[in-house]
Amino acid sequence: MNELLARVRTRVRRRGTSVQDMLDLAGLDKLDEPPQTVDLSSLATRHQLAFDALAFEQGIQYSCEVEDGIRVRGSPKALEQLLNQLTDNAMKYTEGDKAVRVTLAREGRRAVLTFYNSGCRIKDSERDRVFERFYRSEGVAADPAKRGSGIGLSIIKSICDKYGYRLRLDTEEGVFTRFTITMRCV
């Protein structure tokens, strides 16, 4: 009975996430607030606290290293969405030693935000396609435990495009996935 309840809770949570993803995607098209200065260091630190318990609960080795005083131009809501979506993806798809690392550092006049997880189901041939709306890579789509809507990464790309952030994906199939977002500091 407990196992059945756990499966029902998981499905309800996934459905709620899918609906929220679609609402977020629809909202991006209407995001007209002018860019403002955002303390990304503070935002990332608060974000870390929200994921600490989840990582512990799932047996994930989670670390978040944030350099102080990094400010960028953008929308606080969009940046929070970006942090949440990429950390959630990293935790959902980590494999092997179940390691997830989020870092924020300054490199010259740029802020570099990195999301790393062990394990990777993204094939080289799919690297560009993972940012398309509703696309799910073969390895993920075939795994019933990894349900999703296929729009999370397209939301991330839309945010990066809107605010002029540079988004990069590095992978080694079966070994790691790393998303890096580079932004100008203010």
C-alpha cells in the first residue's frame, strides 16, 4: 500500500511540474519586464537551501559553490526559474555516483553559472535538439522513471536568448552533463 501511495504521489508531482512548465513557457512570451540589476549570488544561495533537503532525501551528493557579490542584468523571476529548472534536471538525471554541482563564479567581467551532474543520456546527435520544445532524448523518453514534458530546456534557452546570456552544453555520454551559462556582470 505504501509503495502504491508513493507511486501516486510521484505521478501527481510530475503532472504538476509538467503543467507548471507549460505555464512558465507561455509566460515567457509575455515577459515584458525591463531587465534590472539582480544579485545573482544571493539568489543562488537561497536556491541552494531549497535543494539541500531534496538532494539528501534522494541520496544525491549535492554541492553549490557561490562567489559573493555577483550581479547581472535580467529578471529575478526568470533567473530563479533558470536556477530551479537546471538544478531539478541535474537531480532528475544524475546517475552513477549521483553527484550534482552548481557553481557561480566571476571570470573577468562575466558571471559563469554551471550545472553539472554525473551520468548522461544525451547523445552527441541530440545535443542541439534538447533545446527544442517538447523534445525528449531517446534515453530519457524510454525510461518511465524519467518522465517530463520536454519543455524545461527550451524554457532555459528562451530565457538565455531573451537576456543575451550564452548557454553551452557539454556532455560525455554515460559520464557527465554540464550546462554553462555566461552573463555579463554589472
